[in-house]
Amino acid sequence: MIIIGEKINGAIPSVKQAIAERNEALILERTLAQAKAGANFLDCAPSTATEVEYDTMVWPIDLMQGCTDVPLCIDSPNASLTRRISNISFEMPARKYVNMNCMSYAIAAGLDSAIMDPCSQDMMGTIFACEALCGKDKGGRKYNRTYRQGKFGKKKIAKEI
């Protein structure tokens, strides 16, 4: 699964405000958090008026490229079946449950990549589990490895003997 981080999006009120005010700290914080969480690409979607779209897009792109080597995704990769998972639950209560189940169905139907929040351990666990159950992760190796790395689930503290 190709994970495209979705947290630099002008539809998110705090990001919209950060873009309008040129608040570098918020953009950098979200960019680095998504990179650390394992995003393969970072989506940059400032969602602004057409007449200022180019200038508004250049600013966060420069910031994002300056703080991480994770490639940016201005548009979805053409060779993959990509969807923005969180759109399915817009204005619904307890969105994370709808999103996680939508992800499971989408992976089973052949989803290759998703524009999503890579910092969500619940969603990452859903992806790794579904890929193991669907045979996309032979023997569940990636599931086991990412669990041990703390990408999802609670880390267990070893008991002293």
C-alpha cells in the first residue's frame, strides 16, 4: 500500500489559517509528523481561490521539500488506484470507524494507494491487518514487523523474570 499523507489540506481549518497567515511552524510540524509516521508521499492541497492558487501552492511546497525527503504528491499517482479515504465519512459521527472499514473494503477490492492520515495508528493497523488477511502481505511479515516497530497497537513492556 502506498500511503499519501493528507494533513496539508486547506479544507482543514487550522491548515487553511496557517496558509493564509504563512505559519511555517504548523506546516512543518504536520509535514514531519507524516514523514515520521511512514508516509510514502505527502499530498499538498492548499484549496484556495483560483486566482491565488499558484502562489499559495508554491509556499507550502517549498517548506515541505525543505524539511523532508519524502516526495510530494500534487496530484494522485497515475499508475495506481488512489482514493482519499476520509472523504467517505465527511460530516459523519465517529468518522474513524467508517474510514477504517472503508479502507478494508477498498484494499480487498484492489486499492493500491490512499490519501490518508499516516499518523493514525488505528488506520495503519487496519491497513497492515487487511493486507495480511488478503494475501498481499505473505505470512503477515510486514504486519508483524510494523507492530514490533510500534507503527500501530500498544507497545508491550517486557516483564522482568
